[in-house]
Amino acid sequence: MKKKVVLAIFTLQGNGAERFALTLAKGLIDAGHEAHIVHFKNIIDLPIPEGVNLHFFDYQKYRLIPKSLRPKWAAKAFDRFVLKKIGTPDLVLSNLFPVDFILSKSRLPNIHLVIHNTTSLEYGEKLNKLKNQLAQVYLSKPCVAVSQGVEKDFREVFGSESRITTIYNPIDIEQVVSTANEYLPDIDEPYIVNVGKFKQQKRHDILIKAYAQANIKEKLVLVGTGELLESSKQLVKDLKIEDKVIFTGFKKNPYPYIKHAKFMVVSSDFEGFSIAILEALALGTPVISTDCPSGPREILQLKNLAEPGNINSIAEKINEVSASVSVFRLSINKQFKLEYVTDKYLNLL
């Protein structure tokens, strides 16, 4: 019997949670169900899979309501919007704050909050101050963690009242492979690649310093944009490696850059999962990553991991892979594949 699944997310710009929503929506359609994405801000930078129904819920006007009253009123409006535009859903998946903040008060059936990041590290020093408020949100509904590390951390933060299980983020191998053939990157020489938003969590500063120390012949290609982009460019100048580092800016389709790279480097202090690692593996591109919480250790082998925040460790690993890239190539476990993950989400019904 065909089911209606709603995936609620703030915007459809190019980050991991947004790609997750679109990939899972495609998996649901392939399985013969309806997939509806409700986005709270009308910005769409990512390609929308055929058959996915998009709905814009204008959240901006509810920002005028005091924060203490906002979830209740916005949730009522969201419920009316969904029932009118879509009908009664069989499953609702909420993604990221402030969507979780609103949907924690929703009265729609079978709502699950998808936890995309390691809670304690995402909030850092602010966690103790925000813990009661976060508990009101994340203990109100059952939750789904995108990795076992995220689930473990969640239980440590919120305790015995936690209702959470792990379903890994999916990878649509066929879609990634076909999309990677859309164009050829305009880069002549061999290169290594990093794909991600320029923010503190991703530690582009550590990566750039480690790359400079490794002193390999391959260029470093950094795909993405963000608040720390300019400081990263300045660091490259300070290290006098401008001729070896390429900043591409945001790419709606980054897969050709991943496909043609010699290998990918992930340098984060923490992740929820890192879908970029799976995308690289799907394209046959080896990956090295910091052994950060959470996700990389659950996808990669120990030989592919370096110490988080350690320039020497990352530089040594870059040199290892550059010298013997084939040793670091891995295949994808079935638990990450789209059909398997889609079935797991449908089991929530």
C-alpha cells in the first residue's frame, strides 16, 4: 500500500542533511511511495529528483512571534499546511533546528526527529545552558541518529528518557555515478579534494597546514563556500602555496571533482556521519579522514583514519595515500545503500 512520507527541512542548500532528505525521498519514490519535502525557506540549490513533491512553508512570518510561543503557533500552522496540501502523512521526518523546534509541538502522526550531528560537540560550551530547552524538543518525539556515534552521544546527553535508534544516511550509488559524468573539472594536474562548508567544524585550517607540510605534488582542491572561506584563502597565501591550492566555490554538482580526484581528505573535528565519504567511495575514490566523532570510523577502516586536529598525523596520512593510493580504496557496505536504508525508514511505520 502506497504511503505518504513528509521530510521537513529548513532549506535545500547544499549540505549533508539536505542531500539526505533528497536522496531518501528518491528511495521512497523508487519503492512506490509518495515523498513530500516541506522546506521552510524558499532557497533551492540542489537538483530535485524526479517525482519528489516540493512544498514551501513560509516560516519567516512566524519569527515575529516570541520564541516561547513560536513552536506552538508555527506547529499548528504547519499541521494545517500539511493536511491541506498533502493529506494525513504516514511518516514525518524532521531535519535540523529550527524545524525540530517547531515539529516537537506538531500533532501530526508518526513524527521522528533525525539527528544529523553529534549533539555535545555541535553545541559545545552552550550545551549546559541549552540542555533543558533541547530536552523539551528531543525527548518529545522518537528520534533517528545517522550514526551509532551520534546515538551514543545523544543518550549520554539526554539520558534514560531517550527514544532513539540508528539508521545510516543513504547513498544512491547509481545517481552519484551518473551525475559525476556531467562535466569534467577544469584542472590539468592530479589533485586531492575536500568537499564541505567552510566552518569551524570542518577544520580547513588544519587541512591546509597538513597539506603544506606533506608537500606532495598533487594540488589541493577545496569545494565549497562559507564563513571561513576568506580566512582559509589568507592562510594559503601566508603559507605561500597559492599555486597549489584551488578554491572552486560552491558546486551544485561536486561529484565530478570527487570522481577525478586521486583521493579525498576529510579533516573535521566532528561529524554526524559525513555523506561525502560515501559519495567518494561510490565513485571509487579513496578517502582518508580524521577519526572524529561520529561516522568516519563506522564507514572506513583504521588505515584510512588520522588523529583529529593533529597536523602531523594528517600530513603523514596524506603522504601515505599519495604514495600508494590503491591500498586505501574501499567498497560500500550494504547498510549504507539507498534501498536498504529506505526499508529501514519504512519500518518506522
